[in-house]
Amino acid sequence: MPSAIRVAKLSPNIGAEITGVDLTRQLDNSTLAAIREVFVENGVVFFRDQALDHDQHKAFAKLFGKLFVHPASTPVAGHPELIPIKADENSTKVAGEEWHTDTSCEAAPPMGSILHLQVVPEVGGDTLFASMYAAYEGLSAPMRARLERFTAHHSAEAAYRGYYGEVRQYPKADHPVICVHPESKRKLLFVNRFYTTRINELTQKESDELLQFLFHHIETPEFQCRFRWQPNSIAFWDNRCTQHRAIWDYFPQRRSGFRVQIQGEAPVGVQ
């Protein structure tokens, strides 16, 4: 770990704040490796006082992979990979008010997301993050063994129709209910309230009841951390092993910034 970098964990299971790094400058290999290590270990990392422009925001994300273009959101002009995140006195809804994994309806969901907020309310507007490692490990051994045999259907139709309006084609995909992280090799729970519609191997009634149990289980406070935003803060979360929820408790104050996502691979189940 480079001597200038400091890491402060937000909770035992998830989240760490990194200081001593200026993301507006080119990162050397040791600093980049350190950030990657903290990211994989903690699921989500946070940075303060990072006044990035659009190109710098995308350049930082590209250090971790190719950029992902959202299938429905309206991007920033000239920057198809950037999604505006905005709420103000005219908003009737905001993005991310339910626990979710970003775009799990894709065959290859994004590996990670990097949100940069420039304008935040004086109080409120926090984001909650939950560890899907902790969610998996918090289940009984018989339940874990049972879930490892199942796949789940993820669909964008209900989510996108309500938020983005009509979309030419709604993405959908089937993924294992229990996945293995490609880097940490840890097992994790991979269903979410926003996109997961049923467990394929069960009847609809059985699926509904089991999913509702899992959705409530994911919300266990001990699996979570809570990030309080300041102007020019950044959250970089591992979409493969976390979920998050934006708290809209600041109406009619403003909260705005931009998000970029990094391409991922199809989730892999337990072999």
C-alpha cells in the first residue's frame, strides 16, 4: 500500500473510505493496485474532494475496464457512457429508491458503477450499501445448499416502464441465485427487488414467497454501511457483490451528479 493512502472502513462487512489520492491526476501502478485491492475487499470505496470533469470521470473508470452504456437512460450529450443523476423541487421520483443491483437484467451486468455527486443537500440524501457476501453467509447451511441449485429470472420491463417510459426492447436474463465472485472467489446472493421476478425452478407461489424472504433478508442492517455525501464525493461500488439504495429524504432540495458504469461478465454459479 503506497504510504500516502489511508483506508478507513465504514462497517465490518462493507465499505471503506480512501484518502490520500487525487483522481484528477494519472495514477501510478501501485496506487491503482491499492485501490483495486481495497475495492475487491470492501465491495464499495469512497473518495472525498474529487473535482472531476466528464473526461476525468470516464478515464478513472476505464482503468478498471471498458465502459458500459445503459440501455434506457438518457446520457449526457457527447458522453454516451455518462448518466445524469438528478433530483430537485420538480422531481416526482428518483433513481434507486429500492434495493437493487445495477442492470442485473443484462446477460452481462456491469462490473461496477462510479457515482460522482457535485451538488448535495445540507442534510439527507445518503446512500445505503449492502454486502451480498454477508447476505449469503447469514443464511443457514441448508438454505445456502438449496439456493445453489436455483436460477432466477431478471427483467427490466416493470422497472423501466415505470421510470424510463417505453423502451424498444426490455433486457432480460437468467442468472444463478448464488454466484461466485470472479476475483475474491467468495459466494454471494444474487437476487434483487428491482429486477428479479421469479426463481425458475419453483412454482410462482413458491418463488414469490422465497424471493420475498430473500429481499427482506438482504435488508438486514448488519450487512450494510451508510455513506453521507459531500460535494465532489465519489462512490465506486462492486456491482457483482453489493446492492444499494438511494434515500430520498431531502425534497425539495437538490442532489445531482453523474454516474459511469464498467462492463462486466455473465455471473457464474457454484460449480
